[in-house]
Amino acid sequence: MKKQTKQPGKPWKPVSRAHGKLAKTCLTQTEKLLLQAKARSAGMSESEWLRAAVKQRVVVARLTPGEATFVRHLIRLWHYVRQLRQLAPGPGSAELESACQGAETEINHLLMYLDGDDRESQHE
């Protein structure tokens, strides 16, 4: 008969004592210090503070489905304008070039607006 040896490592915990699922995240040094300061001021551990923050926080989608569709259409339009500018070189195409450049500028302006953080106040 083989002699059973003890398994190396930490013994398994019973199901009733097991921890929940782990969630790993990467933080910058500044974010880590901010987390530590907020947890300390609340008198909690970092894990407790994060769990409480997750339970209380309301998450809103960055873009609504309609806005996401709008962004896709703007990007497609931007690509069409770029192709049009490349297909129409020549001396008589200065007006077309100017119109395409204006359209590109306007599309970029709209995309920058949708990418801005000032929209957060509209959702909260």
C-alpha cells in the first residue's frame, strides 16, 4: 500500500467560509493613493470601500444606442469625404477640396463634442 502524503499548499476551505469572486484591476499610483485616502477617511479597508462604492454607484452608458449609431454614420461619412478628396485631385478641384475640408472639419467637431466629458452632466 502507498502511504498518502500531505498535499502541498493551503488546505481547501469549506464552502461556507470561501470568499466570493475576485475582481482584479490596475490602478495608477495616483489612483491607488486616492483609493487609500478615501478608504482611510471612511474608516474602512480598501476592499470594503470599493465594495461600498460599487454598490452605491450608478453607471450610465457613455453613448446611448442612438448616439452610437450617429457616431458610426459620422465616421462613415468622414471616410467618404476623405476618399472624395483623394479621387478628385487637379487644378479645377479647388472648390471641391475646400468643401471637403469644411465637411471634415465639421465632422471632426461633432465627434469631439461626443467624445467630451461635458456630456456627463446630462446623464446624471
